[in-house]
Amino acid sequence: MYIIASFWHIFLIQSMFRERVKILKFSIWKMCKVTIIFICCTCLFYFGLRAMHEEYEQYHRYDQPEGPAVKVIGEQDRVIDRLYLFFK
């Protein structure tokens, strides 16, 4: 009797261990997939930012305007008028 009971006891423990190992493997696989997707998206974002930086690095936005440009605020305007326009 004792040998049969211990056999079933060992069988149950082994089956529970197999289920836990299966769940652990599945969880590790899911974590690996999420990590790989995160790394790929991070690299895509990083290289996208680098490409935009390379594109706009040569762009000089503080150059003098060419053509018939008109100054918006005249030199005779008061500081209070400029602050009013700024906060407006």
C-alpha cells in the first residue's frame, strides 16, 4: 500500500511541477517578446530623431529674410505695446 500511495504522490508532484514549468516558460517567452518589441521601437524612435536632427541641422532660421520682407513691429513702438501684443 505504501509503495502505491507514494507512486501517486510522486506522479502528482511531477505533474504539478510540469505545469508550473510550462507556465514559467510561457511567461518568460512573453517577457522576451515584449522586451524585443520595446528595444525595436526604441531604436526606431532614436534613429528617427537622429535623421530629423541631421535634416534640420543645416537649416539656418536666423538668416536675414530675402525678398520683400516687412518688419512687423516698428522701432517707434513702446515696450508696453510690445508686452501687450506678446500677452495678447
